[in-house]
Amino acid sequence: MNILVTNDDGIYSQGLKVLVDEASAFGDVYVAAPTEEKSACGHSITVRSPIKIYKKSLYDLAVESYGIEGTPADCVKIAKQFLIEGKIDLVLSGVNRGANLGTDVIYSGTVAGATEGYINGIDAIAFSIDGSNITSYELAKKAIRDIISEKIINRQSNDRVLYNVNIPNISPEKLQGYKDTRLGQRVYNNEFLKRQDPWGNDYFWLGGDVVSIPENDLDYDTGAVNNNYISVTPLNVDLTDFSLLKK
């Protein structure tokens, strides 16, 4: 099995190394990831500037790796068309530093990398771990192994799949289990902090708090992760509002 790994934290992120390590047990791994962090870039693609590609040595990992001056979606497009000989069987994106729950999937470059694989007819999984201060990736390693085994290798259907996986930032012994979930909501209290540069021009930093809704309903990814479950949410790219269409 040929596995393409990408992310939005940049090619030298610790989460990507973890994902490559664990994915290597399932097949031949290739890496195509942004040369710099592209968090919150959504499913943007580069159309008004050239995209440069660099062959990279990725830590001590014996995998074919490319750093690309573009977004995660760019990386998957280019890898599929130019960089990898033969069929790509699985696209993995992450492991992202920070959860991608609920409406975060609209903004997430991590989810976009997996989604681009899905759009191109490839099974895909996005992995994220809650929190920015991650002390251990042991639970993420377990999740990667378990989910690839269950949802890809040993699945009962040949239907193409796209999964968004969110892992609580806890030690493995505190894990309550896995939950197949639907998307919840992430509501942001956006605060733009106004500053001025030395020439008197205004600029802004985006900040603010976030609230996950619902917090305790285990049918939703937000509630599952908040209660120490790993959430596994199947996604689709059809944004049609079918209830309104009927009306």
C-alpha cells in the first residue's frame, strides 16, 4: 500500500514524524508537506504564484520526502500528479497540534489535506490532538494504528472514506475508548487586538476564546473528546442543505 502523508504544521513538525513512524507499519510512506506552517489555511490552493518543491531528508526516517511551498491541498495535488509513481492508496494528514472539531473542519488545513485526497478518489484520514501543549504522542500513536487497522485494512466495505479523528491530550490509561461521532460546533468569541506599526498604520491580531458545543453529548466529536474519548467522524464534501432543498 502506498501512503501519502501531509499536514499543515510544516514538514518538520513532531506530529508528522509520529504519523510517518506509525504509518510505515502499513505500507510504503511518502511525504509531501508544506515547508512552513499553514494552519487555518482551509482548503485554499495556490493559483497566482509558482509552487516550489524541495527534496528533503526527514529526520532519520527512510522515506521519500518533499517540502512544498504551498498549502496542504497543493501538496496532495502535486504529489499525486508528479511526485509518486503508481497509485496512492491512502492519504494521512497530521498529527495536528490542536483539535479540529465541529466547524473547525471548514478552516483546517489538516482536514483539507485529507479532503483533497478524498476528492481525488483516495481514502483519507485527518488526525489531530487536542491542545497546544502536547507532552506525549503515545495516545496518538495508538489511535493511528487502531484506526488504520479498523477503518482501512479490516473494513467491511469498499466505499471510499474520509475520516476526521480527534484525540484528547491525555495519557493512554485515561482513555475511555473510541466514539464514531458527528460534527459538533466550535463557537469563537473573536477579538481583534488593534496595534500600530512605527509609521502609525493600524494592524490587527486575531484572538479570543472558543467554546465547544455540545460539551458532554458523546454522539458529537466535541463531547466525545471533552470526555476523554477519541472521536472518529466520517466526512463528505457535499455541503447541500437537503432539508432546505426539499422546501
